[in-house]
Amino acid sequence: MIGQNDAGTPSRGEQIEAAEREAARRRLLAQAEADRIPVEETTRAVPDRRRHG
């Protein structure tokens, strides 16, 4: 395969790219968790009681 040596292991560049992708994935997950609003802090939707029509 392209980018792999005879032993079938990823090249050093591919290993670095994979590590960078994993680090970026972890950063995104950490940011999403930090931005998450716990369900206890959200308000429940209340149906609109006004008549339409």
C-alpha cells in the first residue's frame, strides 16, 4: 500500500498524522463536554395554550 513500508506498518508521517487527529478529536470532545448544558438546567417545553384560528 502507499505510505506503508514492507512490514505493513504505517510510516512515521502517518503515525504523526494519526496522533494529531486523535488529539484533535479529544480536544473537540472535551470542548463539547464543557459546553454541554445538563438536562437538569434546561427548562421543560410548555405547550402553547392559545387557540389558533
